[in-house]
Amino acid sequence: MTLQRRLLFLLSLAAIPWAVPPLAHACPPMQEAEAARRAGDVEALKRGHMAAMATVRCTPEDIVEISRMVAVSSLEVSRSLPPAQAVTMLEEGARRNRQVWQLYGRLGELYSDMNRNAEAARAFETALTIIGDEDSTPAAPADSVINDLIERAKESRQLAEGYLTPVKDRAGEPGGLWADNVRGVVVGDVAVPIRFEYDSAQMTPDGLRAAQDMAEILKAQGKTAVVLSGHTDSDGEDAYNCKLSRDRLEEARKRLKEYGFTGEVRIVAKGERQPAVIRNSQRYTPDQIKAQNRRVEYLRNTGNEAKVMANACS
């Protein structure tokens, strides 16, 4: 073959698309994972995730991407499962990848329906924290979705038994309901988990831990002044409940100072006069509604003095 004919032959090969088979994916389990994702095969995705972690050619980015496939597919498949099975699948998906907010939102709904309120609160707050991380969630959901998660988190946290440590973001900063806003959506006034003994201004052990955590968060956020309102349920006389809520607020203020918060702590006692706003009260028993009414609220919207003082005890 002459040199000229050889050059023409080579040029003709170059003009044919995929004349040479494409190189295989550098991470072979990724191809298997993509096929499993299309098929909705969560178990195969899990195997692909484990294989990727054991394959030298798979980069950390490959492993994270497959773990995300596991989480998203778990969410999709779980919708057709009974609640208990759905929770198991979602928990496994969350262990693989902790940056899919929709998965935690769904877990929160299921936990709440099962009256597993501490877990529901943690799941809803985690969802909010992930949404607040623009790297994890480049496209924020609608404000209405964020507001719904905020309200569900507030209700679940009030009903939770035992102590809940504050949720933090990947940088170690306060997240969930402790954030001032989530992608521009103001979290607003929120009940803090400072609890008291029955008919007393003495804090429970969990209440003391919550007060210490609150002091640390306020210092970390650089707050120089906060407003707390105190509320009781409707048991007892108005005057008695006003005094009880005021005594509890005084105790809360004292503890915040003891734990190192040097800013101003203004207190507004409201007794039973301002019940909690509960959107779907039919979801809760009378005792659960009372539990939500008994609260210390951290007031963030303090620019409206009339609102701060509404229903305050004299």
C-alpha cells in the first residue's frame, strides 16, 4: 500500500463514529450501579457500593455517587412498602449517604406516624440542615416545603421524650431549628427543649443539658440579647400559671448566665394565655397537645413589640 493510500485509509477510519470501542468506565462497579438504578434494584446498588469501596480504580467521588444512588433509590422504592419496612430501607439508605434531604423528610413523616417523636425531630432537623448546605442541595425546595419541615420539626421536638443533642451541619455549626434561617426561610420563634419537673421551676437533668447547649449555641452565633417567653398548659388557675411560667423563666435565665452566656436575657411570662399553634391537632392526643403548650420559647421575631407582649401576664 502506497503512503498516500495508507493516509487515506487512516483518515476514513477517523471519520467513522466509535470505530474504536470506548474505554470501559474506570470504576467498573459504577456501570453496574447505573444499571441497578435504572432497574430500581436497591440490593444490587448496595452490592455495587461495597464493590466500589473495594476497587482501587473507583475514586472517592465514584463511591459518593453510588452511595447517593442507594439513598435516592431507597426513597423511591420505600414509597410502595409498609411503614416498618420503609423505615428499615430508608435507615439503610441514610447510612450509605447522609446528604439526601428528601430521605430524611420521609423518615420524619414515618417516625411521626409511629409516635417515635425523638427520631422524627432528628430526621426533620437533619433534612433542614442538608437543605441549608448549598453543596449538598444546590437547588433548594420551595419555601412552602421548608416551612412544612420547620413546623413538623418543632412539633416533634416538643413531643420527644429524653434529650436531643442539637443538630449540626458538616462544618460543626448549629443546624436544624437552631439556624436563624434555612435558605432564606426564617425559622422564627421556636420552643427550646428546656424542661422542668412537674409543677416546679426546677429543671430536669435533660432541661439542664438543653440550657447548657443553648448557652453554647448563643455564644457561637454571637448573640448579644435574646427574648424568652414561658408557657404552661391550661391546668390550674391563670394567676398560678403566670407565676409558674415566670419562675421557670427566671431559672432559665439564671442557668444561661451560669453556662457562660453574657448577653441580655429578657423574659416574658404568658402562663396558659398563649397555647401553641398546632396545625393538625387531630394528629395528637389531648396529653400531647398539653405537652406542646408547656414550653419555653426562644423568640426571634422581636422587632414587633406588640407581638412579643401579646397575652403576657401582668
